[in-house]
Amino acid sequence: MFFIGIFGIQQKEHSVKEFDNIICPECEKLTRAQLRESYTYFHFFFIPLFKWNRQYFLQLRCCGSMYMVDPDYVDELKRSDNIDFDRLRKIQTPNNICQNCGSFIHPNFAYCPYCGQKR
């Protein structure tokens, strides 16, 4: 009898929930947000057997800000339609925010129209 086993470890990321009508704390625009889950899993014959290293992220569509969600806040966020940004940890700064004055800059601008700082 001949048996070939296909197994491995892979990283996967997928969307968990969409939020509508959220005010972005960075650019103060009305936007949408997406709760994303990232994890590592072991599979055998392309069937996932167990997962570990689960992390949840919240990404805003307006300026690309990304926040890490604490594990104790994930279940509450899945059930709710509101987001408490004070309970999230910012991990990615959007490139549309001026580093000098903090104002939102259109992506086509080379200089900030509010303070004149080069991007």
C-alpha cells in the first residue's frame, strides 16, 4: 500500500465584520472599517486541523489606519456596531496625515496645504 501525505503550516487572513458610518479618529472623515483576523494553521490534505497565533486588526478605508484589537475586546466588537478607539492600539500610521501638523492631506499633494511641510 502506498500513501502520500500532504501537510503543512500556513498563514491566513480574512475579513470578520464590516462597520459602516464610522468617524475616523485620524482624518475625521465618515468611513467604513473592516475587522480582520490573522492566524497560523496546520493542515493535512488541505484540511485545517488546528489554529494558533490569532490576531485581530481593524482597518479603516479612508486613510488606511490600522489598529490592533486586544483579545478581550474582540467578542464585544463582533457583537457591536460601534467602535471604541480608546480600547484599540494603533499599529500603522496612514501616509495621508501630515507628520508636522496632523492634518489630512490629499494623496496627490506633495506639500501640506495647512503648514507647508513636504510629505
